[in-house]
Amino acid sequence: MAHGPAMTRNAAPVPTRPVLMDTPAFDATEFAELSEAIGDDGVLEMVAIFETETRHRLLRLVSGDQDVATQLREMHTLKGAAGTVAAPRLSALGEMFERAARRGIAVDPDQIGPIASALEAYLTEMRAWNKRRGASA
């Protein structure tokens, strides 16, 4: 007896436009709190790991060879990791795709673009914020 999301790939687009329009890519207040808690070097190391892991995750998703259960884990991980590094748009996209996967709807490789764009927007805004405050990113 199988539990969890369906293992088939039901193709249905997941609407991402409201998240992209309404959710900031970078939360400076949250990021400042994280920097204060673990230090600038610690938070920048965390962001570097997050960037590497997220880029690898995107490559796996674009390959299109993951079942829905694997995509569910990928999106759950993205949601949590993005929340940790103050990337609310990425976290919201991860949550949106995670919910779809729970309904058995797989992420179509063509839908990865908004996640990649949100990652780039986050990194750009985070680095600009760090530069303004004098930290190296």
C-alpha cells in the first residue's frame, strides 16, 4: 500500500505570478538578525552553501527525471532553506510547488524559471544590501 504523493507525473501548471509579484526576494530585517546571531562570516557561508545546493536542486528539477515524491522533498527542502537565509520569495515558491506535489502534480521542467529568477533576485539584493553595510558577499 503506497502512502504519500502519487508517483505519476500529472502535468498541470502551478501559478507562480502572484508569488513573484507580491513576495520580496530578500528580507533585509531577517537577514540582519541572522547576521547578528551567527556573524557576517557565518551567514555568508550559509548563503554560499544555500546557493550551491539550490543551483544543484534546480539542475535536478530541470532534468525532468524526478518522481513527484522526490520533487516533494526537493521543494520542502527549498522552502525551509530559503526561509533560513531570508529569501521569502524562494520559500513561497518552494511551498507552492510542495503543495502541488502533495496533490500529485509534478513540477514541469519549464516551470523552474521562476525559481531560478527568484534565486538570482535574492542573491543580487542580498549582495547589494551587504555592500551598503560594508560586509563582503
